[in-house]
Amino acid sequence: MGFKYDFLESERERIQAIYNYTNTNYKNKIELKEIAAVAKISPNSFCKFFKSPSRKTYTQFINEIRVGHACKLLIENRLTVKEVCYESGFCNFASFHKYFREITGKSPLKYQQTFEASTPLRLTNVEKHRF
């Protein structure tokens, strides 16, 4: 039983290292050999290791993180959709649009418009002083 516990603990630490590294570096291109080195396993072993507990590929995982960041930026509404694309770690607008729609069910612009429509109007400082 002790051996199995050690294996699960090392697996948990490996997953945590992958997660931490990805959250810190998702804006950059992360090569398979780079993330495999973080996990301290070979690139071939990494793919199988990652997909086994997560049931998704590493590419799917990192795209979900990137889209999540893009959603936050779209809600803040300070950048154009194209700027959000690159700020979220996507290399081109077509793949950004594809993965965003795949993950959220909406285009980036529609997502932003839907959020804006569901948010109550906020009074600006000038409007507050009129009353």
C-alpha cells in the first residue's frame, strides 16, 4: 500500500507542476518537450500521462486556459477582440475564433455582447453627480 501512495503523491505533484507552469506561461508557445521536461517524463509518455486523468489533450487544456483568459479580457472591454486574441496566447485570429467558439459556444464578439447586455447599466461619475 505504501508504494501505491508514493506513486499517487508523485503523480499529484507532477500534475501540479504542469498546471502551475501552464498558468504562468500560457501566453507563450509551449512545446511538448518543454512541458514534458516540467513533468520530468519523455514527450511520448507525457501525452499518455496527461490524457489519462484529465481525459483531454494538453492542447485542449491550454486552449481552455487561454479562452478563459480571453473571456476575462472581453468582459473588461478594454481591448479589441484581435488584441484579446494575442494577449491570450493565441498565434492567429482564426484559431482563436475556432477554439473560443468550440469552448464557449459563441464567437468572441457575441460573448462580449451577451455579457454587456446582461450587465446592468453603470452610472459614470458624471452621471452620479447629476442627482
